[in-house]
Amino acid sequence: MSGENPFAQFEKSFTKDGTVYKYFDLASIDSKYDQLPYSIRVLLESAVRNCDNFHILEKDVQSILDWTPGLHQGSNDVEVSFKPARVILQDFTGVPAVVDFAAMRDAVLDLGGDPEKINPICPADLVIDHSVQVDFARSQDALAKNQNLEFERNKERFTFLKWGARAFNNMLIVPPGSGIVHQVNLEYLARVVFEGDAGDGSKILYPDSVVGTDSHTTMINGLGVLGWGVGGIEAEAVMLGQSISMLLPEVIGYKLVGKLSSLATSTDLVLTITKHLRQLGVVGKFVEFYGPGVAELSIADRATISNMCPEYGATVGYFPIDENTLSYMKKTNRSEKKIDIIREYLKATQQLRNYADEAQDPKFTQSITLDLSTVVTSVSGPKRPHDRVSVSNMPEDFKSCLSSPVGFKGFAIAPEALAASGEFQWDDGKTYKLQHGSVVIAAITSCTNTSNPSVMLGAGLLAKKAVEKGLSILPYIKTSLSPGSGVVTYYLTESGVIPYLEKLGFDIVGYGCMTCIGNSGPLEENVVNTIEKNGLVCAGVLSGNRNFEGRIHPNTRANYLASPLLVIAYAIAGRVDIDFEKEPLGVDANGQNVFLRDIWPSRNEIQEVENKHVIPAMFQEVYSKIEVGSQDWQTLAVSDGKLYPWSADSTYIKRPPFFENMTRSLPKLQSIQKARCLLFLGDSVTTDHISPAGSIARNSPAARFLSGRNLTPREFNSYGSRRGNDAIMARGTFANIRLLNKLVPKTGPRTLHIPSQEEMDIFDAAERYREEGTPLVLVVGKDYGSGSSRDWAAKGPFLLGVKAVIAESYERIHRSNLVGMGIIPLQFLPGQNAETLKLNGREVYNIALPESSLKPGQKVQVEADGNVFETILRFDTEVDITYYQNGGILNYMIRKMLS
């Protein structure tokens, strides 16, 4: 049972305009407080405020207070509980969460309970931003056409979400066409400091904190709000009032000094930091920024750096709140009264940072320094976001990638094929040529950059100068502009740069993630045929945060992350192997060469336009209508029932089988006997490989399923849009065309059914094994499950019959999701892997679980055709074990509700 808060004595208050505001005076609890990193102070406040010696224990508070730079993960791990203030979701991951909630209501009813007990207890916001695709581009009606198609494809999903907004308490749905979830969070949803109801007429103040079902939830750390991505399954537990069990992290202090050069952008900075921190190794750690250089960065710059936190591997990239943060709140139309209360609270609790005051610098596990003046213009690619390349080195780097062996920096193009090219005719009657390095997609996209007025206005000014110099973009390059919110369109319009962007083909195509998540839409058939016929390595250039192979488009084998300015520059050039210093972009009306340096705007030019045109009134006008939605949204008719009326004919929304045959009592745990290896994989298998979000291939099991229900390929939509239907998602598991499974000779979503030695689609092999009563395992390399947090990357393997994964290492969120679905994550001992143990994936596997008690991190024996080796059981906490014993986190929650 919950009890009185043992820290109630540390509660203090102040009065403002007749209202009493209470808060916990953290500094008075222990003198160690002022040495704690600011990110750890947020964890401490949550533990103190929620301490009831039931959900949150006094020892949790003491453990956080005892945080020291000597804490090192893996040697002296400390487990604590954390209750975030809220949850944020996007529709790709939000739909399955709402589906699970609806199914949990059914399960509770079936087991004799009250279904209306299943409700979000923690506030939840869901922004619909992942559904719109770039089907149309380079025209002024592209936006309307794409949005119409979005509704046509997703009407059933949107109707379901609108039902969820009515059926469940404490859930806000932001309609499609409003913007990208993380930008809407930054500009509108974030509270920075929460004002809760204390129950006696007064208010209780506490730091805003958030977990989200998207790995880039970390973007909000730029505003001083502690937040990170979790699995959809874990987020659902938080929505139901559960705390997160986590290991107290190491905190890496990242000191910024100096100033960016007049030509460098926040994108160049974040790509530099991403490469630096990925090399350092910060997986599972907090990164906290400090030093005088931080004060030189705008909140949008900081948010860009925090956004790419998953790419450098940390749990958070945190910027403590300072006066710049409060100025941003004013700029984005938060009230003066609210800001004054926030300032007073932060000062009272020593959470307001002055980056110029070294006396405020806390202690860190490790400190590293970056001089901002050393940052140069950069891109990252061609296959990973942390493979930074300075723009000056791009021609040589791309040339090297072409001939290097297949890998993250190689395409293994044969010497005789390096000069390959192909020609095709375009609608204008002209003939165009493609070669290795030709740009075919150029997208200004993603909240990473579209939330930042400096790079967006910079792109607009560059476009203006380019058009005035007579430069243009080849007509076959698919150019697009997808702003992260209506505010972006507002200031681009007011500043007068929209016509120049449109002249170059960067028309607004939608408000959503679009190209960054693979919703780049089709390329013209003659372009695709030319690429495929000639085996060309053509390129996509985007202002996004992810460029994993196969993610952006099947026909862009090389993809580079770049600032919006460079996206336009490479689009004008038409190729990525240009030397901008030596080669002109084109010629002006006088026949003079035009170089990139001739049209590149300075930081001062951009700042002048930003100060004039980015104003609070814009945010007020845009966000006052944020919950209204389009006419299409407003006219959606939805059921008023508290239980969802599932339709057997639906190919979008289906009651999942996770709770079938569930009982009130715990299931009996069993060892895994006579298992087969479904897939034998290497390093860096991402959640895009495991559960792709992009288009459904016409020859795939999912396509056959949909065709069997009389749908045409045009109606297939994407895997991401169909995450509410387990039948499709199971068939889409491991359906990535770039999957490299060592059991078969070619890349693609195929495997070997070992008993019959027959090669087949992965889903078909899993079904064959199911019919034979054979459990399955996966054998993989390092960083399994990296990339976007994606609950279907755990749900899908569960539905395929996977009982355990044996890996060299795991991405943090994905390991948690595997546990949440009752899949056992095993890890090879240090220095061991499939190769050293001479495994080939064709063995029969037996995994011996202890009959008595499971313990976090214990050794588990695996036997594979007589080859016996030990692995580490990656149940990292007692809570992990509890979830596994229940068959998963949702089953645990149902039993808890029933009890």
C-alpha cells in the first residue's frame, strides 16, 4: 500500500498573485545536491515528490543523492525508479499503443474485471505526423494532393485514433497536418515546469519530464526538459501509472567553448558531436552540455543537438534551463506569468543554469571539450548518421566508398563499372544522364532541422540568391519541403523566401516526417529503370537524422544527412561528388561562374531576418487552432463506446492476439528446447531491418495477404501505417530488402528452413517452424536493435515464435522491448561471438533457464549441437524478471489491475 511521503518536511512554498505554489526544496535534503549534474537533479526531484515506499522507495532517493562520478555501468550498477511527468507518442507507434489499450480493456472484461480501469493515468499527447508521404512534389498543389491521399489511405486509422481520444481519459490527439511531434512538443506541448493540483487549493510545481515512443523524444532536452525514447510497451506502462525502472546513468559532461564560424550551421555542429560521441561510446549514458559556448547557441540549435542523441547513442543529451530557455518560451508565446513562476521555482531549487559561471558546474563521470570554432561544413553518410564527412572531402570520400568492400562505407563497385551511366528521356523531351553519385532525392525534412529558423531561413536566403543568379535544379530530382509546424511556413512566407524555394522545386509537400522516415514516395519509373539497369549508386540528400541503408528509398543506395542549405546546394549541383571550392554550380546571365560561396548567406544575414520575422504572434495564431484539424478530420464520425468495435474485415486495426488464453495466474516458466535459428545476422541490425516502416513490396508475404483481401498495390500503404494490424506486421517482420542473413546467399528478407534446406520468405519459414512445434532463436552481432524505438521490432519476432535472442550487444530501448514481450535477451560473454564460438546458425539450440529463481545478469548456459557456452541473461533489473514471468509487461499490468 502507498504511504505518506517521508520527505514531506522538505516541502516549501511561495505565493504569487494570490496563488500558493508548493515545491520540494531539494537542496535542503542533502549538501551533496549542488554537486549533482542538473539532469540527475530532475531524477531526484521526481523520486522525492513521488516517494511513497511502495512505487518509489526511500532507497531510490538515497541512491540518486549518492550519485558520484565514480559510478560506472556494468561494475557498480544502481537501479532506481523514475516517474516521468507525461508521455508523448506519434501515430506510427501511437496506434499500436491505443490498440493495446483497447485490447487490454477486452482482456480485463474477459477475466471478470472493469474495463474502464484501463485508462492513461499519466498525461499522454499523440501527434499524427508519420502518415503523410511525398507522393507529389515540385508543384503548388502537392500539399493538398498529399494530404488528400493521406486521408484516403489512413481514414480508418484516423477514425480509430479519434475514437481513442474520446474513449480514454487524459489523452490529447493532435490531428494530421499539424506538424512533427518533436517540433510541436518543443513549440507548444512542453511545460518546462508543471503546475499540478496539490489538492488543497494550492499548486505543486515540478520539472517537466517526458518519455516517448519515438527515439528522438530526446529533442526536448534542448529546452531543459528531461526526456528520452522508450519502447511502446514501456510507454504504455507509464501511461498506466507505473514508474520506469532504470539504471542510474553515468553522466558525461560535454563542454562547449568558443563560437561557430559565420558559415557553420547547427547541422554541422550536431554531425560533429555525433561522430565524436559515437567514437567515445556513450550508450546508456546521460550527456549533459555545459560551458560558455552553450550560451552562444539558440534553443533551436540546442534542440538540433539533442534531437540526434539516439545517433550518438546516449540516453539523453541534456541542456539545463537558462535565461535563453525562458526567452524562447516568451518567443513561442508562453505567458509572462507562467515564465515568472518557472523562473522563481528554478531559482529556489537551484535548477536555473548560468553557463558562464564555472562555480555552477557540477561533477561529471567524464568531461570532454569541443571548440565550436573548429566545426566545419559537413554531411554524414552514405549509410550511417555518425559517419561525418567534411564537405571539402566529399569528392574523395564518395569515390572511395564506391570501390570499397560492401559495408557502412563501401559499395564494392567493380573497377570496370565505376564509370557506369545511363540516359533517359524526361517529360520536357530532353535526355538526361545518371551516374554514380547523381542526386535523385533532395528533401528539406525532419524536426532535426525544420525546428530551427536559422537553417530554414538560411536555406530560403540561399534559394533566393541562387534564383537571382539564374541557377536551377534538374527536373528529375525529387525535391521537397516538409516543415515541422505551421510556424515554419508562416515565417518563410513573411520573410519572402517561399517563391524562391518554389522556383527551385522545394514546394511544401506536407507537415510530417516524410522523407526522413522513408515516406519519400515513388521516383519516376524512367529514373528507377535507369538506376537499376546500370547498377548505379545514386544519392539522396536530406536534412534528417537517419540515413540507414534502405530507409530513405530503395533506389538511393547512398544517402547523406545535411543542413537545409546543403540540401539545396547538392540539388543544384545534381551530384554529391562535386568539389564546391573548385567547381561552379552553374553560370549567371553574364556567363560568369557561380560558386556555392557566392550564394551562401552569412550567420549575420540569417540572424537579421530571423529577428524580424520569427515572432510570438505566429506561434499564437498557429497553435490556437492545433487541436481543431482539417475539415476531413472534423467530419470523421466515431463510436462513443468505451469498448472498440473491432471489424474482422479491417486491414488496419485488428485485435491483437497477445492476451489470448491469458489467465489470472502466472504461466509456468520453461527452458527452451530444440530451437532453430530463424536468422543469423551481423552487427548493427537496426529496427528498420527488423520492422521496416516503409512501403510494402509487391512480392512480400504482407502484399500477398493484402492482395488476398482484394487490395491493389496502390492501396497497400506502408508498414508504419498498418501497425494496428498484427497479421500484416508479423508478415512485415524482417522484411527489409537490405537485410543480410548469413543463412542465405543474397541480401533480402529470406531465410533457410534448416530441416528441409529450403530457402523461403522469413514469415513463411516461421510459419513452417510453428506447424512443426519448433521454437526459434536469433543469433546476431553488436548493437542489435539500434535506430528508432519501435515496439513492433519486438512484437513481430514474438509473433514469429522467437523465444530468445543471442547477441553481442543490444540497443537500450530494444532490449527493454524484447523483455516487455517476454523474449529472452542473452548476450555473449566479452570477447565471444558467433564467430569465435564457431556457430553457423544451422545448429539445434537448447537454453537452460534455472528452475528456481532468475537473477539480473546471471549466466545462462546455451548448447548448440554439443557446443556448450555461457551467456549473460540481459534481464537488467528485478522488474525485467517480473515482466518476463508474466509473459510480458502488458500481461503484468492486466493482472495488476485485476488484483
